Amino acid sequence: MTRISILLATACALIAAGCGAEAESAPDVAGRRVGGLPVQPWDTIAPEALYGATPVDNLRMTPVELDVLGLPRGWDGATIAVISDLHLDRWSGNSAVAEAAIAAAAASEADLIALLGDYLGDGIDPTPLRALLAPLRGRTVLAVLGDRDARSDSLAARIERSLEGAGVRVLRNEAVPLVIGGDTAFVGGVDGALGLEAVGEQRYLLSQIAPGAQIALLLAHDAVLAARAQVDRVSAAVAGGVSCAAVDVPGTPGLAWLNEEVLPDALADGTERLYRVGPMVLFVTCGVGYGFLPARFTPPPEVALVTLRSVIQSAEEPEAVDPEALLQQIEDSVSAEPPAEP
């Protein structure tokens, strides 16, 4: 497998309004700021204020590097600010955290801002989205819907209109060309409603996203749907939609479930959120929003700043996981214990 590197701050239990404990800081990330946000929030909060730190104080920017096969020359070094799982109406403080995340993405120099869905929790009013996303006007912003956004056709349509009213292009099982560094490549988006379809329909629709074209970057709310894509035509993918908590969140797909039961053979050595499915590399973000209580039992809310690096596979490197064998493993795992949200 090619080198896949990620600068992730070490985990620390953030309980009740983001309380923190002393982290085991890595020397290369301690005190760093990316896009105006700290890589490790606890490095910027005074020790006496840790237990009064707000969720906004705990918001971090997570720098990620993905080694990507088949990347166009101009896309080498391209950056994507990734935001997922705002859950605006699940806790009153989520709007403030979302505003801070959007402001950080807007202030970054990312070539693309990617929104990965679940903008709402259980509510049906997407009106606040347009004002929330106003700072992104004039930037290149692409979005997909999450499963919470696709609970009904009418809700999905309202959320799509709100996003597009803010100047955001919504991708619903489709791809669009994007020019970076003078080179054009496709960015595809998987619709959150696809998770409600049968496996055969999912795979068929995913194969139709950009017939005959190579997709440089695939956006998906659901990592499982990203893994079901025609991965020999997808260079890289980013997804959200999982709880990365050390304590399982009822009704929410957990990172442990993804790593231990669904994608264990695809997980990159020494990482928790990087996978290689065939030639495709996949990164999963832990998201922004809090649940019904202002608590995240590791990690803090994040905006992921993903940098794509072009690499050539070496003959000495082991082959990536066979996608067909992995697909069968995914089907078996999902069928045995579907982690559907309520």
C-alpha cells in the first residue's frame, strides 16, 4: 500500500460542554493552527479554563494528507475543507459550532469546500442553512445530502433548495468537472437517499455517476456507500456519518463498527480513519455537531483539511484490498447488524 499519512491530534475525552484532560501532544502538531483553527484545541485553552471550554473552543482543524493514484498533475497538492454532520437542531449550541466551522472553511485557502450532509438532526426546517452558509459565497462549494436530510423527498428538496440558495452545488448521484491547477477532473457526489435502496440498486446508480470518466474525488455522507462505488474509477473519497466516540452513541454508526466489522481489511496500518479499497483511498471525518447533549466522548468537532498528493504505485508495495471481496464483506456486515439511525 502506498504511504498514507495523517496528522491527527491524540484523543482526549471531551465531556459535558467539551471538558478536556491533558493530551499526549505530538511535537509536530502541538500549538499548530491551520485555517485559523488549532490542530489541538486544548493547546490554545488555558488550563484553568479547560473545564469551562465551550464546544466552539474545542473546534479543531484536522490536516490530512491522502496519497492518491491516478491524480491529474494540476490536482497534486489540491486542498479540500471537509465539513459533515452539522445536526443544527439536535442541540441549541450546534448552530454556534457550525458557524465557527463554516467561518474557518471560508477563511481557509482550500481549493474546494465539501459539505457531507446531515445538516439537520430530527427537524424539518432548513431555513437557517442559507444564512449559515453565507460566508462561503464566492467559493467553490459542493455538497451531498445525508440520510437525515433524505428522510422524505420533500425534505430533501427543501434542503437542496436552501443549499443552492446559498450558492452551493448539490450532487445527487452525479459528477461535475472542476478545474484545479489548470487540469480538469470530476468530483462526484453520492446522495443520502441511496442508502434506502437495495444493494443492487445502490451499486447500479453508483456506477452511473460519471460513466466512462475517472472521478478524482467522491463525496459521500456514508462511508459504506463510498466503498460500494466503482472504485477502479474513483481516485479518492471523503465521507462522514459515523460517531467516532469512545462510547457508542445509540442509533449512530460507530467508527469501531466500521473498522472492526465493515472495512477492517481496508484500514490503513496505524490509522483509524483511512482506508484503501482497490485503488481508491477513503478518509472519514468525525463531523461537527453535538448530539442531544453538548458532549463528545472523543474527538472534538472538526473541520478536516484534506490535501491530495499524487503518487505512483510501486511494484514492491502490497496490492490493495480486492474490492469485490471487500464488497461481500460489507454486505455480510451490514446485513448482520445494520446501524441505521432512528
